[in-house]
Amino acid sequence: MISINIHKRLKGTQGNFDLQIDEIISEGDFIGVYGKSGTGKTSLLRLLSGLDIPNEGCIKVAERVWYDSGNKINIPVQQRNIGYVFQEDVLFPNMTVLQNLRFALSKSNEIKLLDELIDIMELKELLDFNTYQLSGGQKQRVSLARALVSQPKLLLLDEPLSALDYEMRQRLQDYIKKAHKTYKLTTLMVSHDPWELYQLVNKVWEIDEGKVIRKGTPRQILPLDLYKNI
Amino acid sequence: MLFLNSFNWMPLLLTGKLALITTLILVIIGVPLAYKIAFSKSRFKPVFEALIGMPLVLPPTVIGFYFLLLFSPAYGFGKYLKNIFDIQLVFSFSGLVIASLLYSLPFMVQPIQNGLQSLPKNLHEASYILGKSKWQTLWYVLLPNSKKAILTGMVLTFAHTIGEFGVVLMVGGSIPNKTQVASSIIYEHVEALNYEAAHKYSAILLLISFVILVAVYSLSKNNMSFLRRNN
């Protein structure tokens, strides 16, 4: 279980606003973070990961405190063991695909898992490629695999599919679904594509101006006219 | 061949030695310094940048003058070195190296700093998320992707040190076989109206500098294409 109760002052395009999130995530949840751009969705992921620090509040994961402004606790991003896939490609250009994956290994990780991931994500043919040789979809597939090498319990996806075409999205969604299930992950995925969220998540938080304004199942929250054709 | 037999190569060798040593030491100092400044969030960052950039705007003679005072065995620091360690930096090759390090510092630091700053911000964040420390991130991710910037810093430092004149003359005093580098012997030959000798050194310096730059730029061109494909 993850409990989040944080406050962060954010600069938006239309002035400052407060990100104020007080939510609980159950283990195994796949949560869609939905809303317009510039409302604090990415900031929420960055605060959870430790890339940014809240102004105040508390983040607790299982029984471990990641952040507590009252007791001045802030576990650095390196020790939070999170999987994170960014919107844009952040594979290391100086390494091949395999080197990128191996870079994520720490001493306690098993090579076996790496082989398994290569298998599940169907990366065998790409291993010796340089990252600039990959297509957008292949890059995000490698990014997803790299994010999972260290066996994180929490996976954060920041619009990882937004730059891909429709067909590629469909395939990547399958990979994400498979990864979430196989590794019993708790996943948060930012997206403003209702269709994508409907396919993947079991809960949706709709965020506006830094606050969760509605939450529920995808059917309850996401725009209904979307389902006319289903 | 007569030309070569009677020719004193020492100033050119000293110039090369000085440029090489300065470049090697500066790359070791310059990389961590550039990293510190590139990612500094301190409000004093402009002050540090200005300090490092000072040699760009100061007349070399000003730097030379203060080094002369600093190294002089008659005062403070130089006196201390002389009394305790029996080291005299003024009019010595070591003194030249130290002065060159400061004089060429911005030529090493600024290109590397720019290179590091131009990398996508997410690149080092991605490395942190994978559990890597700042040091590991710098070594395995940031520096390998800044090869061109580092190479540029090294070329500029090397070339700039070859071209030093004011500082080396003030600090080194142009002592034959010790601190008399090519640029200072040219000046002396010109002053003595010995144009032929001055011309020989000048032409050789011109040629050497050109060859070095062509060699390194063609090398960096390969590196550049490597980086272009990567980014």
C-alpha cells in the first residue's frame, strides 16, 4: 500500500497553483492519472519518484517512509527502486540496447530476470543495436524493459505512448499490461487519452489544478461518448 | 639540412611540453569543475563562472604580473615556498605550468560545461532512477555523451597554451632551455632585428598549429557524426 499526502507549489502557464494530493494506492493497482496538460500529472510522478521534493507532506510505501517533511526524511531517488518511463526517449545514446539494459542491473539483481525481460518484451533481435537505430516504438519497449530490470514494485509511466502511432500504441499497451501482471506491479500511468486508459487501468484519478477532482473506475470517470463504438 | 643543424629546437619542444602538460592537468581539473558549475543551483554560480572566465578578458600581462608577485621569493606565498620547501616558482618551468593552468582554465571548462548543459535533463534523471549515483552517472552517462565537448576543450587549451606570450614572459622570464618557449624567442629575435630566425620559429609554429588543428578537427568530425547519429 502506498499512502500519499503531499503539497507542492507549482508554476503553471496561467499562474501558480497548489498540487495537493491525499490518496491511497493498493498493491497491484493500475491507476490512470487523467486530465488536461499542465495540471500537475507529471509533477505527481516526479514527486513520487523523488526527482522533485514536495514542499510538505508524507509518502509511505508499504511500511517504509520515503518522504516525511515533519521528520525531515527524504529517501533519495536512487534508493526508491522505481521503474520510470518518460514521455521522450531517454535511452543512453552511448550504449547499445543490451548495455542499456545491463546498466540497470545492480549487484542484487539476477541476470535471469534480464533474459526473461528480453524474452517477454521481444528484444532479442535488437540487443546489439545502437539506440539511434531503433524506431519510436522499439525505444519505448526497451525503456520499459530497462525500467523493470531492477525489479521495482512501483512503475511510473509518464505518457510513454503519446509519441507513437496507433498500431504501435496497441502493441505497447499489450506489453505494459503483460509487465504489470507478470511482475505484480503497482502502476501509475499519466495519459490524456481516455481510450488508452480504458484498455489498461482499473482506477482513474482525474486531476485538475493539482487536485484529484474525481476518481473511480474507467467507466465512471472517462468521457462516456467514447464507448459508443465499443 | 643546414637550416636544421643550426636550429635551436628547444623553445619549440618546451612549448609543446608546456601545452601538453597543461592540457592533461586541465582536463582532470576541468571535468569535475565544469560538472559542478553546469549543475549548480547556487545563486553564486555567476560569481564562479566570472572567476573562471576572468583570463578571457584580462590582459595576460595582468595575470603574469600577479603570478610574478605570488611566486616571488620576496613575499608571502613565494617566500613560504622558498623557506619551507626550497621551491622557487618564478622563472621556472613549474611556475609556467601553474600560470598556464589558470590562464587556459576557461578554455577547458566552458566547452565541457556547455556540453554537459546541452544534454537532455532526463538523461541523468533516468540514470538516478536506475539507482546510479551522481559519480556513476557522470562517468558512464554524461561524459561519454560529451566526448565532442571534452575534445573541443582539449584542443582549445592546447592551442591557447601554444599561443601564450604575456604570461610566460612575465612568469618565466624567457630563460634559455628552461622557460624560453617559442613565442618568447620570436619576440626576442624581433627585438634584436634578427628577422630570419624569428621567421623560422614563426613559420614552424604556424605549421605545427595548423597541422594539430586539422588533425584534431578531423578526429572531432568523426566524433561529431557519432554524436549526431546518437542524438
